[in-house]
Amino acid sequence: MNRPLIPFLGDFLMKLDEGNAGFLATGIFAYFCLYMIWCVQKGTLRFGARVPCICRFHPMKQNETWMNSFLFNVIIMLIASVGVIQLCISSFPTYTRNT
């Protein structure tokens, strides 16, 4: 297992988990993961599939989104969520070592 260059947050979560605040460490980790997934969702809804300065494919607009555009954006979010979870696991290897 490779340790990160600066393991501050992982060590902080481990100290909380070893003490009496294990639920707080889990909440902080869940908050970071959900924040990154929220950023992916926001980016997908904001930009969609966009060719810079030319046009947008599959835009998400209120009351104007077709079903194929909606499904395309959902697929993009599902693919990106796998990468986000991998990033969370590799960012906190000391905290997530037995999961």
C-alpha cells in the first residue's frame, strides 16, 4: 500500500476513528465523497457534451430536455462516479485500508 506524500487528512480520520468519534470520521469521509460527486453532477449539468465555442450536444434545460439527452447525461455521471470513488479510496489509503 502506497502512502500519500502528505497524509494529513487520512491520519486525522484515523485518529478520529481510533478515539470515541468514529462516526465523525465516517461523516467527514462521506462528506468529501459526496462533495466530489456533487461537483461531477454540477459539471455535467452545466456543460453537458460541449464542443468549445461551437455548440452543445445534449443540453439540460428545465422543461426542454429530451429523454435521450437526459439518459446521455446520466450515463456520463455514472461513468464519472466510478472514477470519483476510486479517487476517494486512493486518497485515503490509511483510512480505507480494510474496506
